[in-house]
Amino acid sequence: MGPVLLCCCLVALSLARVAAQPSGVCPFKLTLARQQLCAVHRPSKLMLCSTAKAGATTVSAIIVGLANKTANYAAWRVSMGYPDRSMLSARINMYRREVLSLEDAHRLPEDKLELCKEQGWLCIVIVRNPADRLISSFLHIAVTRLGVSWRELLGVVDDAARVAVGNYSLRSHVDALGVTALSRTRRKGSDEHFLPQCSVALTCHPGMEQGRLKFITVDDVAGGLDAVDQEFRSGALGLRVIANTVTSSHWRSAHVAAARSAPALTPRRLAASELLPDVHTFASKLCGMPGGLKPRRSKNQSGRSLLAQPPAARGKRGRPHAYKCNVPPDAYAQLQAASPELWSQVRCLYHEDFKLYKRRVCEQPWLRARCPTCVAKACLCLSTCR
């Protein structure tokens, strides 16, 4: 049996399993992530954690700010030949991992679970609505071309050239997740962009005591961090001030940042009014380039295009981001309102994530009291998500 036929059979099997099960019973789930991305500030006894496409870059930016290393990060970026970017550039994750975490004050523990059990330590986890994260993951994998190394997606789409330019849909993405859930292939590091937020290392570890981790949502990072700071440190960390400098246009709540950062449409891009996205809409069209995603030309500090430079001039790992994506502000809501069958499959695939988001966030009395807007979306999901 060829790989394409095998993938088609596995997709049909996954859909059949969903249809055959009673309501609320999930026949298959994605394997939980093995690791949790965390950053530590030992002088404050603070560990901040998240996962890819849920707030991982935010974790790095907050810790860099708390450590008063913003200028150091900017200097490192220049020394590496990377273009000037915001605090939420993915480069900050590299800086945290390869520079900051080597310092004693930010050295990660061998066992994150045990650290959170130690007296005086505050462990915060940033989580994201699993439905929002799924769409963000779908677009991210298309834009960064991670899909060309995702075997199950290549099998579902059956055209590597289409995958490379984002000419595939959310329906294909979810079908690939279904095949992945049934596959026994060992997952690689980049798969963290579509694996569950729930990790066996920390958030969903059976040995994690209730209340040891403080959960906040990416929908209101500043409000959530301030609530944690006020409740458990009497505001001594100043986390709200740091978080207020961090914005991201891909957060559902950051409409102002999105409008401010979106460049003017070029003739080849579709206006938002022309888009009526559903689960069969290609990622390229959602990004405003229906013919296929086009490379963008990143510039370094001198203004020269990175695409025009030889690899040696781009820094040790410097390469231009492949594509840009300007998603209409209502695209997430329209996609989530479409195809109940697809979202039923998603809720099975990310069963533990929905439980984590609905219950662990909403059922924190201190967060509900200090920041009602921080839990509103999760608490609404608790009563309406099925």
C-alpha cells in the first residue's frame, strides 16, 4: 500500500471512529507533548511556561524584560546579523535558549515538576484557547514551510509543491492531525507547533498537585500576570509593566496591534471583504495570496535585503522568513463557526487541552476575583464547549 493510500485510509478510519462513538467519547487523541517550554528567573523564584503557538515567545520576552536584558538582547541580535525586530520576534526564543539560560540566574532545572513543589517558587503557565491555537498552528506551519517535513500532511495533501506554498486547507490540516494521532511515528521537535499544549513533563503530569501551577490565558497576558503578581507576590515583580510592552498581532484580543502592524495591501492580495473563509479555504488565500504564498524580503540593520545576501552574511542561522500572512480579523471566528464535524474531531484530538483550558483556568478563584476578563473566555467555554 502506498503512503498516499495509507493516509487516505487512516483519515477515513479516524472520521469513522468519531462518528461511531457516543457523544463526549473520543476514540483517538494526539500524543501529549513531552516537554514544556519554560524560562526561569531564580532571583525572583519565578518560572514561566507555555508551548509553541500558545505563548512561548511571550514567555521569553517577559523573562528577558524581568531580567533587565532587553538591551543585551538587542545587541546580540545585531551581532548575529539578524534584522531589527520586536520583542516578540522568534529570535528572542533563541536568545533565551542559547544565551540567557546559560547564566546561573536563568538556568533551567532538570526537573521542572520538583522545582514547582519547592517552597517559595511561583510557576505560571500561559495557555491558549485550543481552537484559536489550532488555526494559528495551521497558518504558522504553512507560512514557515514546516509542512514540507510533516509526513502525515504530505500524505494527505499528496502534493509537496502545494504544501510548500500553503495551498492546502484547515480540513487537510486536521485530517493530517488525525493520521498523526493514529501513527506510531516518534515526533520531532518542530511537531510541538501542532502537538497538544498539555505536556507529560509538567501541566498534565499525574504527579502535579492541584494549585501548584497558576494558569493564565494569552488573551490577556498583562491582566493575568498582574493578577498572579498581586495575589502571590503583592505586586513586587511588576509583571504588568513588563507585559504591557509585549503585544502580538496574532492574539485574538490584540485588534489594535494587528491593525497597526498590517501593511497596505498590494494589488495581488485580496482585501478582507473578498474573503469568506471556511475549512476548505487554503492557507495562502487566508493570508491574502490565493495563488500561493510568496517570499517576503527581510532587511537587516543596513537596509540590505537578506534574500540578496550570501548565507555567510546572514549570521550563523540567519535566513529570511519565507512568507508573510495578513489574516482578516474575523477569519478565526468564521472558521470556528464552520463545520461542526471538523470541530468535533478537533475536540477529540485535543481532548486534554480543552479540559486544561476550560477547567484549570476557569476554576481559579483568585484569578476570577482579580481579573474577571482574564477568565471570561475560558469560563464561557466551560459552559458551551462540547
